[in-house]
Amino acid sequence: MHTGTLMTRRAALLKCKESFESSDRVGYEARPSATSTGIIEFKDTDAWNRAYEDLKSVLATRENLPNKQERKEIRQAKARS
């Protein structure tokens, strides 16, 4: 997968609610199962942990690209020397 796609997946995983019990759906519906729905909604599930660990292992193999602040510091260091 493209690194941008992986980062989008990471952002989506991080937006998941912490748990079903802390969501506003408690008392209104049954706890959904990621295996039956195919959707990961809560961070306290095995599916979320597996997906996040897989994502981290793939991203660990990728080259680190400097962010805006790091690029600025590199440019300024080159200008000084």
C-alpha cells in the first residue's frame, strides 16, 4: 500500500472510540462485532489491536520523511554552513 493510504488508515483507526461502554450507544443497541460487521469501531477489540499492530509493522519498514518543521531546520542549517 502507498504510505499516504497507510497514514489515512492510521488516522481512521485512531478516530475509533475507546470502548463500546464509553460510547453513546450503550443501552440502545447490542455491542457490534467487528467480525460480523466487517467494521472496526472500538479500540478495545482484538481486531483493532491486530490492525494497528499490522499497520505499525508496515510503517516501520518505510523511510521517515521529514515534516514541515524538520525540513525548515534542515534548510536553515544548510544556509548557516
